[in-house]
Amino acid sequence: MTTQPDIDMADRVTPRRLSDVLRDLETGLGPRIALGDLVSGLRDRSFAPLMVLFAVPNVFLYLPGSSVLTGLPLMIIALQLIVGRPSVWLPRALSERSIDRAHFARIVRHSLPWVERIERLARPRLWPGKAAAVDQMIGAACLVMSLLLFLPIPFANGVPALAIIAMGLALSERDGLWLVAGLVGSGLAMLLVAAIVGGGVFAVASIF
């Protein structure tokens, strides 16, 4: 009589929640935290936590220039989701960039209560199609949202960032409802930016 390989049992293990990963990162690393350290510590769970971490400053902290600093890593993450990489790879210039522990703890403190509230409502359900195909769809939507973050439009970063956070949580929990919320948020973000840009063009044209 044969038994199933150990890897089958590993596949049935419930993945750690995103809030647990963020809490461990806050307390378990040195005085400065490099992006490469984050990726190494997260291993194959690096996509969802990094999506949330890079999107959060655009919603809660309103740091000057944060959209430019966070948008590029989000683009790299999105592209790797699209091509199907098993974990995040960052170029050396980004991997070696570090952040002070206090600053990182501030980001985690702001994001953890919100993430934990959402996690109570998120669970594996209604995940459409094959995981790889859905990951590519999330990557494509995240890429568009990260491009919107680069636009110099005041107070327009929040909606794209919220859409990225929703998709990151959906990816972490494999929750189809939050996936829909992230995609709807992406559509709203595109409409919002289009309306702002269109209004600005109309205002300038009316002057001349």
C-alpha cells in the first residue's frame, strides 16, 4: 500500500495570512530593512505582501513623491506576475535600497489594522479559472494602476492604490470577491483619471 508524497500534504497547508507576514517583517529584521531582505523573507508569498506595502503609502501616509518611489517597484512586480515568475525578483539597484526600521514600522502600523479587518471578510472562494491565468490578469490590472500612480495628478493616487491593495489581498487569500472589488476599483480609477485629465484639457482649451 502506497501513501501520497509529502508534497501533497504541503499543498494542503493553509498559507499564512498577510497580516502575520507583515507583523513578522516588522519585528524580525535589523535596524534597516532592504527590499531584497523583504523578498528573501517572503519567498513565494512575496507578490501579495509587496503589492500591499508599496500601495499603502499612497492611501494612508500622503508622503510627497511617494507615488514615484512606489510606482516603479509595483510595475516590476506586475510584469513578473504577467510572465508567471514564481517569486518576485528585483534589480540590484532596487534590491539594495533600504528603509529605516522606524519608517517601515510606521507603514506596517498604518496598514495592519486595515488589512486585518479585510482579512476577516476574505477567504478562499469563487476563484475563477486557473491560478496562473488569474495571476496574469491581476498583474495586467496592477501594471495599469501603477502607471496611473506616476501621473502628477493631486489626490488621484488613492483609488488606484486601493485597487492594488484589494487585488493583493485577493491574491493572498485566493478570494474571488475581492478580486472583483479590485478590478472594479481599477475601472473606477481609470474613469476618475480620465475625467480629471479631460476636465483639465477642457479648462485649458477654454482659456485660449
